Amino acid sequence: MDTINKMEELAWEERRRNPIPAPKCDGCFSRFRGTPPDEDEEDGAEDVGDAFKRCTTCDYTICENCTHLDIQGVPYFDRPPGTCRCLKSNFGVSYCLSSPCYLDGDGNKPYHGDRHPKVASSGYGEDAFEVKERQCRTCGVVARCLKKEHLKDALPGIN
Ligand SMILES: [Zn+2]
Ligand SMILES: [Zn+2]
Ligand SMILES: [Zn+2]
């Protein structure tokens, strides 16, 4: 881990310990409404409205714009703006409840753990799921999980 990463980790660790209302969106770095501009910022810089989503686990806080799919980018190079820093969930919603998506993960590491989306809305047929129910290793619920060969799909049916 290089020094910049380490400093970033420490800063986030501090935020987790002492959460303060975020002055800026962690996805696009725009100011939230009511935050005074930085001294080095140009006058008239636009704010982006209110904080829209905040993860109570990692404190990542974003504006509404950053939840839009079309600005999520390629997570292997950059954190998708709409993805919080937790590895197994996004803003408190466990990734195991949905079908695989290339955006899932903490921005550094993709999530390839167990998945048990509802069969009907998963984008997969029944035969993509394990035959027997078992305990999900991510959330502990007993359900029919997707077979291992699908866990690294970029999207349902695409790998
Ligand atoms: Zn934003
Ligand atoms: Zn989080
Ligand atoms: Zn689960």
C-alpha cells in the first residue's frame, strides 16, 4: 500500500470513529447545500443540493447525482461514485441480495461472494442456482444461492 492510500485509509478510519456531516459529496466532491465555499474555490461554484445517501458503516456520503447509473464508470480503475467503501454491501444493502454486477465491491476489490437474488427477477434461470438451500456466507440467510460459476459475471449472463 503506498503512502497516499495509507493516508486515505487513516482519514476514513477517523471519519468512522467521529462521523461529522459531510461538507462534500464523496463521489463527485461537489459541495452540499449550506457548506461555505473553500477559500481556494472560485466564487459562484455550484452546490449539489443535500446529502442524499450516507452509509452508517463507512460514512461514505453522496449526492443524488452520484446514484445515477450512467456516471458509475469502471470500478477497476476508479471507485464508482455511487458505491460506498464497504466490501460486502452498498449503503447498508448486502450485495448477496442482488444479481452480480461489475460495480459491486469497495472500489478496490470486486465482490465475488455468495448471491441469492430472487430467481424470478435475477436474470438467471432456475438451473443457475444451487439445487439445495444453504446458509449464505455473507448474510447468514438460508436460501438457494447462485452457482459458483456465475459469481464473477459482470452482469447476469455476461462474464
Ligand atoms: Zn456527488
Ligand atoms: Zn459503506
Ligand atoms: Zn446473503
